Amino acid sequence: MTVIDIPGSKSVTARALFLAAAAEGTTTLLRPLVSDDTEGFAEGLAALGYTVRREPGAWHIEGRPAGPGAETADVYCRDGATTARFLPTLAAAGHGTYRFDASEQMRRRPLGPLTTALRALGVDLRHGGKEGHHPLDVHAHGVKGGALTLDAGQSSQYLTALLMLGPLTTEGLDITATDLVSEPYVEITLAMMRSFGAEVRQEGRTYRVAPTGYRARTYGIEPDASTASYLFAAAALLPGRSVTVPGLGTGALQGDLAFVDVLRRMGADVEVTADATTVRSTGTLRGLTVNMRDISDTMPTLAALAPFADGPVRIEDVANTRVKECDRLDACAENLRRLGITVRTGPDWIEIHPGTPAGPVEIATHGDHRIVMSFAVTALRTPGVTFDDPGCVKKTFPDFHRVFDAFVRTP
């Protein structure tokens, strides 16, 4: 059995940075993810006038409940969707003029439902180019609060950003979601908000957030469950192999740990204890139909593993994967077909038939870290697989290739 320490969760780190910046006092984040996305978030906070002190294994953030310390700032969000969606929302609660921009990849990703909601709350917000996309200017003068309706069917990050804003308003927020994808990510948000002192009540799809502010604390970041999915898939694929990831157990915040339940349905041996998860190969992978609406970031992992199943693998309700770093549904289909695998797709589904992937093939990554890490699993049984941009894993797991290769070489 191989034990692998996975880096901290990107989703948890980003939320913790927002909450720490908004809290009264100094927060220490233990084991935060160090990657392009999280470093971009921390640099964005610094540009806004927050004090962020980073040392190995711990980041210290001096909170500013009244909002950014800078009266004006230009913030570059890189490729980070959490940075690009959370920081303008945080800045809106302060007082000043702030300009946000992002990479070309992030400029293509939608922002409209969030900025529409912020405008409904009275935020003076203007898009500098295409409506509903970066760049944008926020002329902040605090947020009173109130009630609003939000469509979170493209991304749960819209709802998360507004929920985290709620305690910083003067009157609180009532948010009704008409649609919601990746709901477990919202559960992460609610749990973390409460741990920083917020009061949130949920009544169906309506969330009532009191104007409590936040309190600083020491907060440990759990390992990234989405990142762990690649190691879990590799262990399920390779006969006689197993992997244990400590720090991800029955109490884990992240819904993406449910990916191991998919592997269990396919035939892998899965054990989840209080403080770790282990996946073992049984030498069998069965086909299945699975709804991955709640764990859609692991859709590419399953798609890359699917050709080795004994029957078709059909993944449903993943329309939101079309508006990630790339159109992940089409990217998976494109690369699998180049490997000689029969694939069918629809607006929100993909069906992959059993086959023997054949190289040599260069995987078209579209600059998407999850395409690289997913097809590294396919490459375990497919000689000649290379990537046109292997380095884009720096977004969430800069050391991925070394860690993955070490696992493969360990008996």
C-alpha cells in the first residue's frame, strides 16, 4: 500500500483566504495549497491592501472587516475562477475603486450571474469589455444587503461569493437559488463560514445570512479531494495496487471525495475511515451510468479511466463542465477519439465505450490542468501519450508529475 500526501484543497484555501481577509483579527491557515491559483489569490489580496505573510506550511492574514486597505487597486486574477469571482465580491463590501482583469482563458469564462446579482444589491460595477466577463471595475461603497434571486446553474461559485459577502453587509442577505450545480461546494462554504463565526440558515434553496461579520481563527486546510481522484483512479486501474490518502476521511468537507463511491460501483475496493481513504484494485472495472452533477470536477478523471471498463461508461448532467478552463466535455471526447476510443456526447453527457487506447498521441490539454492529470491515468496503460502543455498543472498541483510518477514506480 502506498501512502500519498495530497496538497491542500484549492477550494478550501480560496474560501479560507476570503474569510480570513474579512475577519476581525489575524488568521493562520495551516497547510494551504501553494499553486498558481492560490498564489494569485494571495497576491490579489495584497494588491487590495490586505497583509498576507506566507511561510512554509502556514499563511497569516490580517483581517480587515471594513474592506480593502487600498483606496484604488488593479488586480490581476490570472486563470483563477475563485480569484476572479471572490475578490470583486469582497472588494464590493469596502470603499474604493478597484479594477479586476484576468487571463484570456479566464476572460472567456462567464461572470454574468454574479455581477447581475451584485448590481441588484446596489454595487456600482462596470464591465470593461464583453458584458458578463472580465475585465470589470468595482466602485465600492459598502453593501446594504437585502433579498435577491440567483441562477447558480453554471457555477456554484456565484452563490459561494454572495454567501460569503452576506456577513459583511449592514442588513444581511437572503439569497434564493433558482438552479444550483455542484451543491457540495456550497456545503463547504456554509461549514467554513460558520467556523469563522457567521450565522446562516437554509430553507430549501433560500439562504438567510445574518450581518455578523467574521472572527479570525487558526484553520487547517484538508487535502484536495479533486486532486486525489487521479491517484484513486490510478490505483483502481493498476492490478495489485492501492493508495491511501491521509486527511480525507468521513469528516471531509469536500464532496468530490464521493468519486471513490463511483470507483466502488465500478469494482474497486474502497475503504473510508475517520482520517483516510484507501482505494485498491480488484482487477475489475465495470461500466456504469452515473450522474456527476455534484462532483463534475472529477468527470474528466472518470472519462480518462472509462476505456478500461468492461462496458460503456455514461456520465450525465455535466453541462457546467463546458464552461470551465475549457469545454471539458468536448476536450475529453476529442482526446479519447484520437486514442481510438468510441465516444458519444450530448449537451450534458458523454458516453465512452470500452477499448484499448493506442498511442502515440499528444493530448490536447487546452491549458486545462484537469485534462493533463486525468489523461495521465490513461497513459498508465497507453504507451506514447504526451501532452502539449504538461506544465499547466501548476494551477493546482505544481508537483503532480513527480508525485504521480513516483506512485507508478512504487511496487
